Amino acid sequence: MTTIDQAPPLTDIASPPTPQVRLPQGRLLLNGTLVEPLEAGATIPVIDPATGRQIATIPACSAADVDRAVAAAHRCFESREWQSMRPIDRGRLLERLALLVEEHADELAALESLDSGKLLAVTRAIDLQFTIDGLRYFAGWASKIAGQSIALNPLVPEDATYRAYTERRPVGVVAGITPWNFPIGQAIQKLAPAIAFGCTVVLKPSEETSLTTLRLGELIIEAGFPAGAVNIVTGYGQEAGAALVDHPLVRKIAFTGSTATGQRIMAAAAQTMKRVTLELGGKSPTIILADADLERAIPGAAMAIFANSGQICTAGSRLLVEAPLYDQVLEGVAQIARDLKLGSAFDAATQVGPLISKRQRDRVGGIVTAGLAEGAIAMAGGKVVDREGWFYPPTVLAGVARQMTPMREEIFGPVLCAARVDEGDDLVKLANDTPFGLGASIWTRNLDRAHLLADRIDAGTVWLNTHNVLDLAMPFGGNKLSGIGREFGYEAMNAFTEPKAICLRLDHAAGRI
């Protein structure tokens, strides 16, 4: 089980200097080998978000590079080697990769922290453990694909019996397009179930955080995956991403990212009826009822929004508190926000790292500034800090009305919008007053009220007395503008396979006994 709100205390981690991280070669994984892109010199700078300085470059792939990757994946999928591979042997591929990731976990965690600004304690204890667990979890699923046997009763005037059975068949080539907030974990979230269920894959990580996915490509070769089973391209969404979405040989798109991009992908996929799984934005409510245990609820609400600098799709960005506890909760969360220390991912005292880019920091600051102009009050934070890197302080906005910009927009930063729920207010209506529906949490001692309220919250996941707890066995995805489809657990089989029905006629005369 992976939990964001239960990460190990930072005081338990020794304070290392920024390590000399081995950077991957910056070459693409195509057809089982590392290759240069066709357009030499087309690169994207890699920026350390903690300093704003360039540390490397990655290839900016063209549509021609994407075509090579998809063609390799398609050849592998159609090959006799792949089609005849036993499911348990696909599982062994994933287990071998899990062992290699485990062996290189410290290196990968440091690389992830350098590239994304995520705290080293978090990348090691959560991101890399999730990656390893995800590979092993879906390795087990590979040998457990099952269909159904069906007795038919057709209206046909003949002396025959009909039977049918179903098989789950892999969809084909999968385009896995991943975001910048959980790079290596999201890569495995797409790759592992696709391989387990018999698909082949082309991964395109975010251009903001591609380093660990490129390093993963090197480990995939070492693990002995068949040529073309997994391919990795890097580049901008407008070119490499669009070419992948539009490619006629891609049969399925598994995307995690913004709602706006997801909508464009869905529209493009409709042209060729590609299957899609879209895990998109969120504006999740943290609901604290009047009988809540505040020793748990106040730090829980703080971590629901400030973990990973608020760059989590299920971040609890709307705090709805029943009136008797509102002032106490607001001051408690604001005090935590004031006390959190900004800094480098490699400083053990750091509790909040940078945002991913200057563009993201400026966007977060702009939304907060708009909210303050509309009448919200900053109880903590509220303006950009003067230091190198793309930092934004943990911010608590009080008195945020439903029509204000911070309450409506997905901010994707460490900004909490608090609202009082007075007697007579429709709590369910307030919680559901958003175009998103990804997650929600309810904090209360009254389990009857908790379960009845959870039934009415329009969200893919509702947590009770916790927030952001994810498990590979629990389906994950959103409602409304938060996406389509589910990942993890049994639902992953439905996401990467399609049912095929086979009907047969048993002739009574020919087979009479």
C-alpha cells in the first residue's frame, strides 16, 4: 500500500549532500536498442527546479521517431515470439525488471529528485517502492487472465445445442503518456499492466521529467524484454505526443495529465476509435465534520494539500469545515503551513520542495493573486518567495467563496482554499460543486454519517479519516472532468484487454451417445 500522508518523518533521514547522480545516456529505446533521434541536435533542456539551472538535455523527438517506435511495437505484438509467449513468462519479464529497479533504487530515487524536485525521502520510500510493487503486482496478474463459459438458448428450430465462451484479448499497441509529478511510478503504471496482459508499449514521458524513464529503458534492455515490447520516446506533446495519439497502429492510449490535454486526446482518438484511459485533473474536497478527531484531521488536511508541493491530482485543495470547528482547523492548518521548510530535495530538513517549473510557479502565483483580489484572505503564504528555484510557499486562503478563481481552478500547487460550512448548508452540494470528481476525504468519528456521506460524493475515490492512500489492488480513476476508465486492480485487465466471444454449435445427430 502506498500512502502520501504516511511518509516517513524527514528527521529520520540522514542529510546527504546533493549526490553526483549518473544521468542516462539521453537516447531513445527503439526496438530493443538505444538509438539517437533522426533529427540530430533537436533537444530539450533539463532544468533542476530547485535552482533553475540546466543539468542535461533530452531528445526532442519528431513524428518520424514516433513512427519508428510504434512500428517496432506493432512488429513485436504481431510476432510469433510475442503471441506464443506464455503469460507466466511475461510476468517473469516484469519480475526481472523489478529486481533491477530494486537494485538501482537509490540511484533512481536520486535521479527522480534531481529532475523533479521531489524530496529524496519521498522518492525513495514512496515513488520507488510503488514502482517495484507495481511491477510485481502486475507480474502476478499475467497468469490470471480468464474468460467465461456461457450456455446459450438461441431461438433456432433444430436439434442442436449452442455454447459460447469469452477470452480476454490484448488491445494491441499501447501509447503510455505520463505526467511530470510521478514520473517513474506513472511509467510503470502504464507499462506493467500493458505487458502483463499481452500488449506492447510506446512510452512518452513528460518533457519536464524524462530522466528516470530513459534510465528505465536501459534497465528494460538489461532485463531481456523482446525487441519492440517496450519503446521510449521523449519530446514535446505538440509533436511527439500528438504523433503518438494520431498514429493508426496505436490501439489504446493510457494518459495521465491535465483535463485540457485529455479532452484533446479523446477528440483525436475518436477519429480511429482508439481505446482510452484518461486520468485527469481534480479539485478534491477535504471535509471535516464537527465531531472529527482534530489531532488527526488537522495534519491530515495539511498533508493532503502540501505533500509533493501540492502537485498531486488528488490533492485536497478545497477544505470544507463545519462551523463549530472552522476557526480551530483553519488556524491549525495555517500554522503547519507557516512552519514547513522550503528547500532542496537532498536536504533532510526540507519538507516542501520546488514546483516543477517557472511557468507552473507563475501560474500558481497568478491564481492566488486573483483570489486575493476577489476577497480571499491569506492566512499563510500567498506570494512568491525571493530565492533561486521555482518555489512557492504553502498557502492557506480563508473565506474563499465558490465563485472565486482559486476555488474553481485546479491550481496544482501548495494552495488550500478554506470555506466554512454553516448549519443549513448542503454539504453534499458544496462538495460536489466542481466539474471534477477524482477524490475526496471525510474526517469524522461518526461512521454512519461517514458512509452515508461517502455514497453521495461524486468522486472516484473517497477516503475516510485519511487522504491520498493508494493501493495497487484498489481501482483508481475519476468521474466528470477527472477522466474516463480506471487503473489498478482487476479493472486494469478491462483497460488493456477486450472480450472476444466465440460461439459453437453442437450437432445432436453427429454427436449422439
